[in-house]
Amino acid sequence: MDRRNFLKYVTLAGSSFALTSCVQGKNSKLPGEESPSASPVAVNEPLKVGFVYVGPVGNFGWTYAHDLGRRDMEANLNDKVKTTFVENVNEGADAERIIRQLALDGNKLIFTTSFGYMNPTIKVAKDFGDVIFEHCAGYKRATNVGTYLGRFEEPRYLTGMIAGKMTKSNVVGFIGAYPIPEVIRGISAFTQGMRLTNPQAKVKVLWVQSWYDPSKEREAAIALVNSGADVLTQHTDSSAVVQLAEEKGIYAFGYNSDMSKFAQKAHLTSIINKWGKFYTDKALAVMSNTWKSQNVWDGIGQGIVDISPMNQAIPVEVQQLVNAKRDEFIQGTAHPFDGPVKDQKGVVRVPKGKVLEDRGQLAMDWYVEGVEGSIPQRKL
């Protein structure tokens, strides 16, 4: 299983996994799914907090962003917490072993930061009722297991708005990891934003079937440039795409963290994940014995996702337009999938005056109008 393998997620969409409990807007806590926290931490002892990472902390992508959050938590809480992490943990048999060892080592709060860790997290949690677990991107919860994710589609939409104004060829290239709902949703949100500012532009997608493979990401970027793309974006973890854009003299967007240092001219902005406050709040809740099992799916307004500072190559009027839409997302007056939304065949999937509900977003298996090509099968 990969970290955000929503194939099982989709097949369970109609079952007890309670997609309906995800709510729109600023309140992302699950109504009716709160439950008592586990045992409190011993007084005057630092809270031991463990993190499980799917990649290397130095990848400047997904894992790097989570580790920045860990470090922010340490800075915020000082000697009240003691953290440890294990990187490059595959989502097979190793995951359960590592999670279990962190619990045996006395960690009372454990963050498992990849979708493929879901079942191992639930399994270990059953054996350690006095330990709190937080799983990123999953849907299974328990008395001592919560889940969390960011609404990446909001900053995706904003970068799409910029791309629509910066492309001259009207071809934008998107490097995708795996064809699962989270990535498809990001492609579609990006395209929605792009079509708002430039209805003539098209998005071409190439899949690398990997979360982190700089060589494959670079190869895909080159192929997209050769097919006419003069702006690139990605749902992969390395800086290879923005670096290739710098070499080619075109524009690109980073992902997960601010990648501007890798491409000072080409880098327009990055979609960034900001886990520090969330990690701090969860640690404080455990220490005060107020932690409850919840699903958190928050956006720009709650400070979990955003865009990094915009390149001054972006015209002022475009920056103003983007900032105005960002404010609307924060205020809850706009949504990345505000209707009408059409699919590639021109069929209205979301009527005017409606938005694509959480259930539909989390099971998304279709492209919006403006994306070229078809969605392939995921390679196992």
C-alpha cells in the first residue's frame, strides 16, 4: 500500500467508513465521533512523541514537511516533549513493527504519516490502549486513534489561477504520482483555477507511479515540455520538476514545502503543508487529558495548507486576484469545486449553486473539463 492508497478508500465509500462525517467549511471535526482520550501523561515527565515517515526527512517533500512540523512542535513546547522519528518505513510488514516498537519504547503519542500505515496503526492501537495515535490521510478511527489531512485542493486551485495567467502556450504539464482520488482531486482543482483565469488553457498529465523518484519526475517533466508545456506542476515529492523548469527557462510550482531555493527564476510559488500547529495542539491535548478521537480535514483557514510567497514575476494584478480568492477560501465563501463543474465529456457533475461534497471529493475518479487524456489504472 502507498501512503495515500485511496483505492480501498473508494471501494468502502458506501460502507461504515463514514465519509458522510466529513463536513464542509471551517468545522472539520466529526460530529458524534468524539470519544474519551487515553490515560494522561505522568505529571512532570516530558511527553514522548514518535513519528513514522514513509520517506527521507531530506526529500523536501511530504516527509520533509511533516518533520518541519515535528520540529515546530519541539520549538513550541521545549522540554515538555521528547520526540523521535523513524524515516524510510515501507508500508508493508515493517510499518507494524516500527509502530509497535515506538509504543513499547514509551511514546504516548504516535503520528503515522502515510496512508499505508492505516491498518498497522489500528492493529497496534488495540494492544496499547494508553497510547494515542494520529494517522494522516486514513479513515479508520478508534478510541485512541484519530485521523487528519489537509485540504490541498485549496492551494491547488490558487496555483492553477496563476498558471492560467503565466502560460503562453496554453499547455500546462502536471506530473502525478498515483492515479488515486487525492491526486485526481488535486489535478482537477488546479484545472478549475486555471480555467477561471484562462478558459483556453489545457492540462496534460503524466504519471510516474511513485511518490518520490527524482529521475522519473524529471523524465516526465521533459516529456511534458517537449509536448508544449511552458508551466509545470506536480503531485510528487522531489525538487526535480522545478529544477528542470529552471534549466528550460519556463515556470513551475513546488509541492509540500517552499522549493524556491531550487529554482529562483522558474519557481512561481509552492503548495505548502504546515503541520506544526496541529502537532503542537495534539500534544497539548494529550498532556491535558483533553484529547479526543476526531477526523481533522482542514484548509488554509485553519493553517494546515497554504501557498508560499509568490514570485514577483507574477503580475501584481494576478497576485491580487489570487489573494482575493485565498481570502474567500478562508472565509468559506468559495470552494475549489463550486458549481457548475463539468467533466471531460461536458457532463455537469456539480450544478450551479452547489459544491462537490466531501464524499464526492474523497472518491473522485474523473477529470474536470480542461484535462487531457484518461485516468490509467494504478500499477501495483
